[in-house]
Amino acid sequence: MRTDDRIVAAAGRNRLRASDSDRERVVDMLKAAFVQGRLTKDELDERIGQTLASRTWGELSALTDDIPAWPLPRLVPKPARPQPTQPTHAVVKAVACALIALATVSVAGMPGMWTAPAPTSMSAQACQVFDSWKNVNYRGIANLNEAVADARSGSDPGLANDLWTLQQSYLRSEDYGGLPQSAAAAQTYANQVKANTALVTADCMNYGY
């Protein structure tokens, strides 16, 4: 193929419409670049906003031209496991909710005491769920999925993106892709979870968490 033909072909690809998965892939790359120190937090926030607004491959490509390309593993969901009749996690969560409700009623009835107000927004609710996820006794992908869903229904796109990135890195660290991991890969994913957890923690400080 002649050089002129390659230029024309590239220009044609740049005009192709981008899909949601294309935008998510670029967000994943930008987050990884931030964790590696290639982007500042301001640059990361700005580029994520531009990514979500991009409509073509050319616009997405312009946001990652100065970032080295490296393979990022795509998640392959495992087959769903049959749920036991009495899921341990569900039982623990139900008991915890009952205890919290009982404590709230008791405190509300005491003179001079007050009860904590309910979250004022879905973003705050996402931070509340994330805060419980940080407790090792409640750390599970179900809680993290709930936090991501709440954040996407809220009004804070930065929090939603940071929670989604944490969700992806946590899935990789827990080997949800179903492929064997080397010790180096496992450590890399664990570091990503730590860094992304710090990002979400910083976001949630705005909501009192």
C-alpha cells in the first residue's frame, strides 16, 4: 500500500464512531497512566471528561497519543456459580442491617441524642457503600458493584469513573478473569487496587466519608 493510501485509510478510521466500550478502554488506559505517574490528577480529570464526550476514534486517539501503548487485560466473566439456599454474605448483611436499625431507634429515643441523616444523593450513597466495602469483613465484588451503580445514578462523574476503575482493578486482583496469574501480575493488580482505593477515598471526603 502506498503512503498516500495509508494516510487516507487512517483518516477514514479516525472518522469511525466510537462505542461505549471504546470510551471505557480509553478511561482504563488513562487511569493506568495516572497510577504510573504519567498524568497528574488534573490532567486525568480533564481527559476523562473529554473521553466521555468523544464521538469518534480520532477524538479518542488524540487523548492517548502521548501515552505508551501496553496491553491491558480484558475481563472474561466466570460462569455464574449456583447460589446456596442461605448465602453467608446475605445473612451477615441482614443481621448487620437489623442491628443498625435497632441501634438507630434506641439512640433516637434518648434525650439529647440525634440520628445520622440518610445520604442526600446517590453519590453520597455510593460513598457510604464504598466505606463499608473497605472493611475486610464486607469486601466483596457485590458491594463494589452496588457502589458503582449508585455513583452512576448520582451527579459526580469523577466519583463514578474512579469507582468503576477500582471495580476493574479489584476484579483483576481477585482473578475474576479465570486465567492463572504470575506473582508479578498479582502484585501489580494489588497495587492498582490500593491506588484506586485512595482515589475514591479522596473523592468521598467531599461527602463526609
